[in-house]
Amino acid sequence: MTQQKTPRLGVSSASLPSLSPEHLVEHLAREGYQGVEWRVANIDGLDNRRPWDARSNNRCTVAPTPQAVDRIYRHCQAHGLEIFGLSPYLEVGDIENARLLIDLAAQAGQARLRLWAPGYQHQRYAVGYSRMRRFLDDIVPLAEKSGIQLALEVHQRTICSSPSLAMRVAEHYPTQQLGIIYDLGNLAIEGREDVQLSLDLMGDHLAHVQVKNVAYVPQAPGEGWTWEWCPPDEGVLPLQSMLKTLQKNGFDDWISIEDFDSSHPDVTKLSRNRDLVRRYMKMTTVASDTSLEVPCQ
């Protein structure tokens, strides 16, 4: 009997802004996580007199320097954790910064390097697509020399807001050099496609999966609804069904929890979301011969 493949469980530090990197490592080891993707950004502006915030005052950040990366890499190793990704804010076209970040990813144990595609609010799709392709043509060979896989995130308000749009870019590059981060939560905002269809499209370009969820709140009459982050088990996405489809397809890479909801303290989110994902991924119910989800889940 073939043993079922099991994904590894990690977190994105970007979603835990109140914890220092050192404290996060200790909590992850204690809670049974296996790895972490580090938010990488300048930390000079951090201010402990202001509330910690995922975007503007995020304590759980590693500075983009060899010294800082080496320090957190050693700390992770000492606690049995793998750094599976670095998440910087790399501008499309910034080749010099890309060189630095590729070197840092290699220093962090050949971690993946997260990329965002261009937005489309201020330019047409064709322009953004051409910019992204030129940028990748320049940096993919650099990543290949260092043994680094670049990872293009499916992200709302970009030209890669869905798996199929991400594949329009990724299909031109080897899977070892360019993967796709399949962010389930972002799909609730824009770009949602059927999970099985997306997996079929991405194939071996699928890198790791990010878990979060979104709730919708009605606005004034005629203005539609707006979205906000919520706990993973309380939003519009049927995460249990979505994760079961991944499991059915033999997915065994990283499940990275990136829960930006603030209704629970960061430490509580670690244990709560760990239990949630483990329960969803290890269901003992017998699967039927039909799809585990209705279309577009």
C-alpha cells in the first residue's frame, strides 16, 4: 500500500507582526511547526510605541543583510526549523536588489524567494506582462546559478491574480527556477478558480500553498460588499474542501499559514491554525468518486 504524501506545516512571519523573529522561532518549535517564510524588509522604522501592524510596523521581520539572515538561519537550525521562503518587497525591474535577495535566499538554506507581479491599476495588462517577462529573463539565470527557486505569488490587484494568469508568466521558465505560490485567501478577493482546474494548470510549477480567509461586509445600497481578513475557518472559502483537493492530488510541499486576521492574538493564532489545518488535512472520511468540491471552490 502506497503511503499518502504529507505536506509540511509552516507560517508566513508577515502575518504575526507582534512577535520578534526569535520568539516566533521558539513558538513554532514548541507548537510543532516545521518551517517559516520570513518577511524581509528594512527594520529601522520599527516603533514599539505604536501598535504592531502587518504592513507598516511589523516586528516579525528580518533585515535584508547577510548578518541578520545568518543569525535567524542559525536560530532556526538550532530549533529544528527550515526556512522555506523569504518574502521581500522586490520591485519589478530592480535587478541589483534581486541579486542581493537571491544571495540571502541561498544563505538561508536555499529558501524560495517570493515575487509579486506588477499591478494593473496604472498600466495596461500587456505593459505589465512585458515588464515581468523582461525582469524574469534577467533574474531567473541569477537564481539558477545560486540554486534558488523564485516563487510568483497569486495576488489580487496584480497581473497574476489567478493561477491561470500566473501560468501565463511561469510557463516560459523551468519549474526548478520559477514556481507559483498558490494563495487560497487571495483568491477570495480576486481570481478564484476551481481548485482541481488550478492544480491541473499549474502542474509542477506549484510551489507552496498559503492559507488564509476573507469575509465580505455589505456597504451602502448600490455599493456592493467589501472584504476583510477573518479567521481561516470563518470566511467565504471552503478551506476544508480546498485542502482536501490538494491532499487528493498528492500535494506534499509546504502549507504556509498567512492569517492576517487580528481577532485573535498572534500566539493564539499559531496553535489555533495549526490544529485547524491538521484536522482538515488528516480527515478520515472516505472520499467519493466524485469531486470533493463544487465548481469554483
